[in-house]
Amino acid sequence: MSVTTIANRYARALADVITERGEMNEVVAELNDFASMMTGHGQLRDVFASPVLSTERKRAVLNELLAKLQLRPTSNNFLRLLLDNSRLHNLDQMLKALARELDARTNVVSAEIITARAISQQEETMLADKLKAATGKQVRLQFRTDPDIIGGVVTRIGSVVYDGSIKTQLAQMKQRLMNA
């Protein structure tokens, strides 16, 4: 079974628990902080991924960390479950799957907006409103600039790309002229 499939199963189960308990934001933040700590300390991640170290030793390390971090019981239990099932080193994939699951449950979609220059707050709001109307969902926008697109906007929602850039329009015009 692939890591993605396993991550999706854990994410659905955790989403059920944190939604029912009303701990969504807190648990997600705690788990993201824990994942960042593991990313920042490669040796820690290696300890949890190591097939050589016993589960008892790994559990001792995790328990020591959890005692210092003082996380919610739900976060502690989830991290211990991952450790017991030899999945703690896959926490990043679990959190990505959890974010997708929670977005689906809360009717949120992420959109990446690429522009040639930074845009104003008013333009950001207008784009958010148009994308909300087009998708029928709340839209979480991530902006970045790329001067190579010359002008216009490129929007990516999932695997769908809406390319309204000047660069693409010029390339299409060139292609049409070459075929004429």
C-alpha cells in the first residue's frame, strides 16, 4: 500500500476525531509545529525512521519530547499511534493529507495566483470573489510574482490552470501566425 493511501486513511480518522471534539485548529497547529521540529532536526527524524532502533527506545524519545511540548491529548495520542505503527517519519505526508481532507470537509479550495508584479489588496479581494463564484467554494489564495509572464494572471486550482498571461497570449499569437 502506498504512503499516500495510508496517509489519507490516517487523515480521515484524525479529521473525524478533531472535528467531533472541536479541536481542528489547535491540533493541526500542534502537529505542524511537531513536524517542523522534526524537519529542523534531521537526526530526530532519522531516529523515528530507523529500523535498527527498538520501538521502546523510540517511544522513550517521543515521550520525552511530548512531556516538554505539553500538547493536547489528541495530538499526543496521534503521534504515539504513528510511532506504534512505524509511521511517525511519514508525519509530513499525513499532515498534507489532513489539510486536503479538512479543506474538502469545510468546502475550501487552494488557489495559487501568479502575477508579473505584486497586486493591491483590492485586486486580491476581487480575484478571491471571482474564484469563489467560479468554484462555489471558499478560496485560500497564495500569491507569487513571476516577471516572465509579462502581465496578466495565471491561476492554478488543484490540477487546473487558467492562464491569462501576456506571455501565453503572445506564444499563441505567434503559433497562429506561423500556421497561417
